Amino acid sequence: MSRTTLDAPPGTPDADASLSPGLNHGLKQRHLSMIALGGVIGAGLFVGSGAGIAAAGPSIVIAYAVSGLLVMLVMRMLGEMSAAYPSSGSFSAHAERAIGPWAGFTSGWSFWVLLCTAVGLEGIGAAKIVTGWLPGTPEWAWVALFMVVFCVANLAAVKNFGEFEFWFAALKVGAISLFLVLGVLAVAGVLPGTDSPGVSHLTGEGGFLPNGSEGLVIGLLASVFAYGGLETVTIAAAESENPVKGVASAVRTAMWRIALFYIGSMAVIVTLVPWDSKAVVEKGPYVAALDQLGIPGAGQLMNVVVLVALLSAMNANIYGSSRIAYSLVERGQGPKALGRVTSGVPRVAVLASCVFGFVCVVLSYWRPDDVFPWLLNMIGAVILVVWMFIAVSQLRMRRRVEREAPEKLVVRMWLFPVLTWVALAGMVAIFVLMAREPDTRVQLYSTGGMTLFLAAVGYAWQKARARA
């Protein structure tokens, strides 16, 4: 098998190997299309947006628009590289090819820790909803049940993951589309039984910027992390029937999906509900908005959708973490046992990811005041670190691909390299804003410490392998 011509350093996977031949390419185009569509509607949108609204007020729309533009640029860059070189390692494999093995090691394992921890957090969130319906039942038992269900589904075959995500995504897309239709009708004053609030909630209660620029900054930081999880579609594409077509389609439609589902729904919510309503944080912004409309049972129905979003995120993160781990091991950057493939599935990696996620759940009960918060702080800014690796990788790889394999540029970054540099500047600005805020400063330093540690380990491994 010939090595890639892109001047890759030793240990970089070659172009053919990046397609992960050991995996079962069982995802159909309909799976990938719905994963791309539903993947943008993450648990962070339903669960985490309430805190952003409480901090920024109506200006949360601007916060989501600004962070949405940054995410669009990141997805375009990632799409360009993933369409050229589909890989289950996604950005980790691209970072290794463009920067060096240490970069693939650092970005890959930090993202694995993030996804595994998120699996536990989403399980806890889903269990809280269920115990609210069934009081007296143990929360940990529900988390364990969800873990077992999705672990078994991911152990069986990749098409099981695809089917779960297809129907989860269909429900999420249908629910949020219905929410937007009802919300727009209510804002326009044509929804039966409701009066249009006009712009009273946008200009009253302190105005559009009730907490000034500081509130907008906090809302911006909250909105950035709500977009996490969009990378899954580029990981899944490597196991689809047509990876290049799947990635290209997902990336090209990312703009309208982000604008409609994120920015559009935020605009509807802050128009319908006073931003300082306690229900926005306690019940969640979507439930609060539907309760405001007085639609019987709509709030509880939205709780079902939130539950589905959390379960969908669990399923996607178990899948994504196992494939990232598999890809790292395939490239010689982890314990060989994690790379063992049975019937086209890296089952040991799936089990390891689930076990790590459940350990996080145990820590949330056992050490809620020290170890668990430390773990959460450590993963707080990982998504930004990953985005930085994506931007630098695309900046370095684009010229070489243009020179040596221009036919692979099925997706192209807009206005390269200007917008790539703009995206990098935006990420640096967010890091600076995080350093200014006491709550996010701890996350920034903790994530920085983990990143530096992984980078040192990865660089030492790279040097040792070069000598060998």
C-alpha cells in the first residue's frame, strides 16, 4: 500500500488506510443525511441555552449568530479535509497528516475524554427527566439502563447506530420544526387563543442588552459549547456507502440548518418569553415558550423531545468516541486492544468508552464536590482546542492538496485563506474572553493543562517512534 504523497510524517495513515477497511461500511445515505440534519440539534440546544438566555437576554440571538458563523467556518474546513480524506479519525487523522503525529494524538485523545464524559452527563440528564415522571425510582438505575441499551446497540453493528440516530433525528427535526411554526404564528398574532407579544420582550425588562456587554459575552461562551457534536457526521461518513458525497452534502447544508434551528429558535423564544423568567432556566427555554402559549400538554411533550435529544447524544457520543479510539490505535497511538475489530465493529473501544462514561456517572455521586467538578473543568474548552487543530490543519493541508491532488477538493473552504485566519482569530478571541470570566477561566486552565500533557506525551511518542 503506497504512502500518501502529501509529505506526511512517519506514522501518518496513508490515503487508502484512512478509509478504515476493518470497519463495516453499513451506514446508508439516508442515515448520514439524517445524522447531519439531526446532529445539529444537540442536547446543548435544548438544555444549555436557558443559562445563555438568562445571562444575555434577547441579545442571545446575536451570540448564537456570531458563534454560528464560527461553527460554519469550522465545519467547512473540516468538510474540505474529510471529503478529500474520509477517515473514522476525522480531524485527528487530518491533524496527524497536516501537522504531525503528536497533533493527531493530542486532538484525538482529548476529544475521546470529552465524548466519554459527555456520555455520562447526558445519561444523568436523561435520568433526571425520567425520575421526574417516575418519582422514587433510582436515578443511577436509569443511567445504567440507557448505557446498556446504547452499548449493546453499538456493539452489534454500525447500522444499529444509524437506525437509532435516523429516528431520533427525525423526531428532533419534526419537533423543533413544529415549535418554530407555532412560535412564528404566535409572534405574528395568528395562532388561535394567543396574542402577539410584539417586541415588548425584546425592548422591555432592561432592553435588548439587559446585562450589557458582559452578559453578551457569557451568552456567547454558552452558545459556542452548545454547537459541540457537529463533528460526528464526518466520523460517521467513513462507514457510509459514499463517504465523499455524504460529507459534501452535510457541509453544504450546515449553514441553513444552523441559521434555522439555532438562531431561529432563539429569536422565537426571546420574543415569546420574558428573558428573566425563572421558567427559562428551571424548565428549559422551549418548555417555557410552549407553556407561555398555553398549549395543553405541549410542555411535557417537549420534555419528551429533550429526553430524545439527550439519548441521541449518548448514542452518538458512544459511537464517536469508539471510532476516534479505533482510529488512534490503528495509527499506533493507543493500546492495541482498543483497535480489535469484530464483525466490522471495534467492540473493545465501544466497551471502553461506555465504561469511562459510567465511571463519570459514579464520580458524580461519589465525589460531587471535588473529582467530578475537576473532570468537568478539564473538558470545558476541549471543543475549542479541537477547532484550533482543524483550522491549522486545513491551513497547512489545502495548498498541498491543490498542488498534488486537486481532484480531491470536492468541498472548498470559502475565501481561503482569509476566512481560515478569521476563524482562528475568532477562536483566540473566545479563549481571551474565557480568561476574563471567573467561571470559564478555571475551565480554560484545566483544559490547557490536559492539552499540554497530551501534547508532551504525543511528542515523546513521536520522537521515540522516529528513532525506532
